[in-house]
Amino acid sequence: MPARTGEQYLKALKEAKNRIYIDGQRVEDPTEHPAFKNVARSVADLYDLQYEKSEKMLYTSPTTGDLVGLSFIAPKTKEDLIARREMFTEWARYSGGMMGRSPDYINTSIMAFASAAEFFQQGNRDGIDFGENIVKYYEYVRENDLALTHTLIHPQVNRAKAQHEQNDPHVSARIVKKDGDGIYVSGCRLLATLGGITDECIVYPSTLNKATTNDDPYCMAFAFANNTPGVKFVCRESFDYGKNQWDHPMGAQFDESDAIVIFENAFIPWERVFIVHNADLCNRTYRETNAVVHMSHQVVAKNIAKTEFVLGVILSMMEAVGIEQFQHVKEKAAEVMIILETMRSHLYRAEQDAKMDRYGNMTPDFLPLDAARNWYPKVYQRMVEIIRILGASGLMAIPTHKDFEDSEIGLLMHRYMQGANIDGYERVQLYRLAWDIAISAFGNRQALYEYYFFGDPIRMSNVFYDHYDKAPYKQQVKEFLERAKRRAGITSVTLS
């Protein structure tokens, strides 16, 4: 079937009857529940946007000839990469970059996995072709335009111990049984963003936490429909407080929710399994399939859209209260401009230096993407700090929409909340947006989310260091020192 519409997405979500829990209660219909209905509507809008801008967001399926989402494309040229990135950008700009788990993120990874079917075939056993499984699953998701999330980390019980060393080794999700039909999984995984309102979920290996053969029972990759018997999604408190979008412009639209995924002897058929009991393959999955490269391509595009939006908010605040002429204010805005241009440069280099990989895909240069994904979690904290500094007490003087509607105080609000170049109603609306990005529960979740987007920044920087080609730079120093010795007529000295 072709790419689906927002109405089709909402209908499927309503009919799925996923086992979603929040505040101790089972959610019967997330499309109507106050914690989920607005963000579900936002996801539906993304699907509708594909048709509004079909020339930029859809492409012809290689198997059915239907128009499907461009985020699924296996890029064969640099033009394909750029077109896919432009599709990413359209979706990201809809939310100001505030939806970190829009469906395109996982779509890129299953494309990379399917292209690298031979990698998964290394784990074939008992006549099961795991490579064929991932190819068929990718095609199924692409042709049905499903919304996916993923879960890849173990519960935070005792980080000083491996999973098999835990006092209760059954806390983390593990394979408890295998038979001719599939595997049975029990335990818990973290942290499925959008988990309650997607169609399916994929259990992935961790990108950073490496396993040993002792942890093989926990080492797996598989996909499951979110209404699979024995699966529960326990969601955190919602940051959509039921306010209107004027008062809470971000939280009332884009609070993605984050869910703990609990498996209770959940059955996963073999055709949905990609890795089983194989720590070695799990440790190598992301890099050797290039999934991390394609996922990073989407993330950097999303982060550029997010930076554009934050910069727009900052510039609008400066103009609203007449502070754009002050040097220290310009300097802070320039920081964000430099972040934006640096991120754009990383993305440009990644696309221009793209090469065909061993699986036949045009793949961006990972080094600039890796640099960007290591850097952005830190500089995003500075960006929202700048909003707080420039907004100052104005971020607290933010009456609600009802205050403006009130017959007694409404006129006072219009008068006393005005800015240098903006009326009181518009200034407060702008500052409520800034507040929802930098101060509210939604905004603080965004900051935490960006900081740990790909994992612990310290571990990420160590992985970046370990994989970085350091030899050419040491060689430059060695050659410089050797040349200096030769010019000085100095020979090497050996100790006797």
C-alpha cells in the first residue's frame, strides 16, 4: 500500500489496543487520552505532510511501484542522500526539531540493516536466515508506512556489573525460551520514546554498552507489534498538561512520552528475529551495517532544524524588547549562529564526501556526522541557557491566554506586557514559547534528551577517540622534529 495518511495512522493506533499504562491506569485509546492525543495528532500531521509535499517526501517503491516515504530509501547517489535529508528537514521543521523520534529516525536504520543482510546471516542457525528476516521486515514496514520506535538499554540497576552478574539477572529483558516457532522474552528494556503511540518496536543492541558471551541471553535483536501479548508500555508522567497551544506551544503538541517496555513471556516468531544469543554480532551491528551513519544523518538534519528554530526564537526575543543593539546580546546570538553554521558544515561535508559502501548504498562520511553528534549534546545546553539569560524575568512574567480574555484585566495585560516592537499579546505568546523550550518540564526534558541522545557523552567521546585516525597527526610532529634535527646537524643520541 502507498504511504499512509494521518487518518490511517490514527485509525490503526486506535484499533491496536496496545497495552499502555500511565499514572497507574491502562490507556484504552491513546488517540483520545489527554496524555497522548495531541502528540498522536502531531505524528498524524507528519504523515499528512508527506502528501502535501509529495514531490519532496515520497518516492516510488522498488517492489510495488507505490509511492512510499522517502526516509526508507536505500540511497544510491549523492542526490538521493540530499533528497532524503530534505525530507528529514521537512518533518523536523514541523516541530521546530523538538520531536527526536519522528518515524524517519528508525526507518533509516532498518534500511541499513536490510542492505546489510549478509551481516545478520553470520548468526544463522537451525535453518533460520536472519538476513532474509530483516529484508522482509524492512519491506513490510516500508510498504505499510509503519511508525516504529526502539529500545536498546538495560534497566539502571547496578551499572558496575554486567547483566549476568546482577543480583536479579531476570530484571533485564532476556530470552527465556526458544522453540521451533520462535523465542520467548521476559524482563525490561528502556527507553522507548513514542512507545505508546507507534505501531511496532524494535529491540536493538546498545550502541555503546558492549557485551560478552556471558551476556548472550540478553543479546538479541527483534521486532514486535506493540499489541503483542505479554508486552506492556509504562509511560512517564505526561508534560502535556491539557493546556492550549498558546499557553504551552511545545508541550501541548510534541511531548513524545518515554516508556519502559516490559516483557512477560512475550512470544516473538522467528521471522521477526534478527540476532539471537550472539554478543559478538550485537557489539558490531551498528558500525558494520552503517546503521549508525544513516541514523546520524537524520539526527544532524533534525538538529540543524532545531538550531534554526531556537535561533529564530532568540532573534525574535531580542527584537521584541529592543535589546538587539547591545554587544553582549549580539555576542550570545552569534554563538547560536556559529553553532548553526558549524552543524551545516558538518552535514555538507558528510554528504559531499559520501561513498558507496560494501552493501551498495551511498553512505555519508561518518567522521563529520560523528563529530556533530558528539558536539551538539553539549552546545544545546548553551543554546537554551542563552534563551534563559536573554529572557530573564520576562520568562516568568507570562500570563495565560485567559488573562488576556478577562474583561477586567485583559486590557491591562495588553498594555503592561507590550514590548518595544510588539504588542502585549504577541510578546507573551513569544515568551511562552521561549519558556516552553528552555524552562518548562517539556523544555528540561528536551535538554536531558539531547544530552543523552546517543548515550553517555563521556563514553561517546571515548569511542570517538578510539576510532579516530590519529597516526597522520603524530606523523606530522615526528617529521617536523626530524627536519629540525637535520637542519641543526644533530644526530640521534643513544644511551649506552
